Amino acid sequence: KLPLTVEEILNFGESNRELFIKSSTYSIIPITVTEMGLTISWIFSSDPKSISFSVVYQESEDTPLEQCKVLIPMTRCNSHKETIRGQVKVRNSGIYTLIFDNTFSRFISKRVFYHLAVERPVIYDGSDFP
């Protein structure tokens, strides 16, 4: 699966995407970022039951996964009961990967409905100052 770019996420609009995650597997959404200061945010829910979620940062595609920095540790989310929202600030260019993990579920496949957004920082240049 190719990493998404910031532009592709900006073109998502308001629509939700859907992932089908089989039992005992996981699914990843890599996002390639070249600009610092952006905020990547997400909203997701799962059906049926919970899903585990994590975010890791990889400097480049060559960086071994063991050397990736864990930004949000793997957490079991009751996303079947409530919508999960979160965000991460981009401090370095590289690949920010969202991981939806269903490896704990031996029999039940899950559907994850998610929406991604990217916000650029508002830079005040003083141009409206008299």
C-alpha cells in the first residue's frame, strides 16, 4: 500500500473511508509528510467491537521498523461505543503511520470507518496591523 501524501488527505474532503481488518491481522495507513508544523488528525469508529490503535514515526522508508519512534503506544479503543479522535503535530518530515490492530481478535473481523485531516499552521504576518 502506497503512503498517502498530505495533498491526497486534503483531497479526501469530508467523506469517511473504510478499512476491513480480518481477525488476527492489522492494517496500516502510512502518511508521507515533507512540511513541518502540520497537524494530522483522525476520527474513527469500529464495528463490531473494539480495535487497537497506534501511531509511529519513521524517518524514511529505509528506517527499520524497530527504530521507529512510537508517538502513540498501542491502545485498545472502545471505538464501537464512541468515536475516537486524536491528532499529532508534525515535528519532522518522514512517514507517520496509523496502525489499526486486530491481532487480539481470533475470530471477529472488524470494519473501521475513519476520516483524516491535515491542518497547516496559521502564520500571522502582521499585514492587517495599521
